[in-house]
Amino acid sequence: MANTNANTLLKVSGLKVAYGGIQAVKGVDFEVHEGELVSLIGSNGAGKTTTMKAITGSLSIADGDIEYMGRSIKGQGPWDLVKQGLAMVPEGRGVFARMSITENLQMGAYVRNDKADIAADIDKMFTIFPRLKERKDQLAGTMSGGEQQMLAMGRALMSRPKVLLMDEPSMGLSPIMVDKIFEVIRDVYAQGVTVLLVEQNASRALSIANRGYVMESGIITMSGDAKQMLSDPKVRAAYLGE
């Protein structure tokens, strides 16, 4: 369990988000400390993706606040946040379909101007994701879902984020690709990047996290040490089919 005195990088307080007349997020509080991997789990429609979009500025907030490194980031857009070290791998990947893999990775580094380091980081991404190296000149839109997910992760890492937000990275992928994606999330976290992971695959998400939050119908219903949550009968019954 993380020390509550630890450096809080991301703090969400009383967050409410409504769109299309529906209150999707109904007053959510949670925080992510420096050096943590935190998983936000919940079934489809619980409000997890809406929460992530609100944090990254692609959905407006009805009420509440979001603080990053002690300062409110409410109303700032995704571009502003990347410059400050907050990068997002969105649900559905969002790769630039008509650009090559290499160009997509270069786009991830648009906030940087250290050309030699950018080139070195692209090589590093090709080491982490050998499949991207094999296809480096291929158009991103012609790749499989799993390959696009790898590219979306690589592109986000190119900005050298302090905090990496990931929204449903395993959705729609084959079991082998899911294994690979979770392996990379673990590696990224081991290299010192703080991670907030939104994931329907509760057992996988909690098994690699320090702490977890459960979201249901727009509210947080449970939180705690991830390993303890993994063995909690209520969590097992609701999300692990036991």
C-alpha cells in the first residue's frame, strides 16, 4: 500500500462529468502517487473512460477538480498536458493511420527538440516492440489491432512522460497480444514511469498494480491494496466470475 504522505502526482476531487443529459461520473475522488501503478477497474459503462477523458481535457468537467503535481489542470487540453509530462494511450488507440510507424513515433516526441535523443528513443521503442521495427515504414492504419496498441504505447512513451494514462489497452486483443501489452506496462512502470491503468480485465490489472479503485455507475465503490482486492470475495464475484 502506498504511503499517503508520498508525492501525489495526480489527484481527482469530486469529479462530475455529464454529456448528452447523462451524469456519467457522479463525484469521484482518487489519487496516484509518484512511482505507483494504480488500476481503475469496473465493468463497461462504469464511467472509467469518461474519467480519463476528463483528466486529459478532452471532455469538460461539470464539477470538481483535477490536480497534477499540486496544480489544477482543469480546462487544459491534451497538448498542454503532454508538455507537462502527462501522456495518454486512449481507448481505440488513435494512431495516425496514414503515417508510417516511424512517423507516428516522431509525432509522439513533438514537444521535444533533442533530435539525437529522439532518434535514440525511437530505437529504444523498436527494442521494446520488435514487431514495430520490422514494419517501421508501413502505414499505421494497415496494422493489426495489437500492433496499433503497441504503436500507441510507443508514441506516448516518446514524450518521456512522468505519468502514463492507459485506457483499456487489452480491449479486443488476442491472449498472446494481451500478455505482451501487460509485460510492457510492467516494464514501463519498472523504469520509473507512474501509471494509471483503466482496464476491464480486472485480474490482470490488479495483479500488476500497487493499488486499485473499483468504479460502478459513475462512483468509486471500493479502493485498496491491489493484491488484497484481488482476493476480496466481492471483487472476485463481480469481476473475476467467481
